[in-house]
Amino acid sequence: MKVRYTDTALAEIDEIISYIARDNPRAAADVAAAMEKTIASAARRPASAPVVYADDVRAKMVGRYQYRVFYAVRGDELLVRNVRSTRRRRPWEEQQWIAWVTQPSRMAA
């Protein structure tokens, strides 16, 4: 199965690896390799991870690290949508949180 990355996913991967590399280049290389391995595994067996959003977005943990790859299958392609720390909100949770925080009824209090 062919793998394609969204611009968001590429930016997130770059941010993660760059952040780790500032203090530990070896660890950054290990995390990058684990991400590649996880994505390759998802491409071989896309249904192996649970659906976590809508009807088609799946999430797979990156080895022993605190990162999760979010992807969807589009025909014969695996589309990597996001790569996030498990400590961060999921992309759709972030949007929901912003909407909740900015509700007019909350601002009046």
C-alpha cells in the first residue's frame, strides 16, 4: 500500500524530531525510526489499529514512545493525517476544546 502524508503530519513529525534532537540526536533518530516502522506496519495491515474518529481514522502507537500516528485508508493509499504526542489532545478534541472555551456563555461568567 502506498503511503502519503498530509502537510500537517509532515510538520508534526519535523517538530517532534527537531525538539528531541536539540537535547539528544540519538534519541531523535530512534523515534524517527520507530515512526517509520509504525507507518510501514500500518501500510501492511491498515485494519490492525482501532478506529478512533469518524468512520475511518485509525490510530497506532509508535513503539514504546509517547506518540500516536493517525491515518486513514483512501483506496490503495494510507494517508498519514497526524503524528501526535499522547499527552496532547487529538486534532478533533483541540477544535472541540476551543469551541467550548470560546462559548459566549462561558465568557460572561
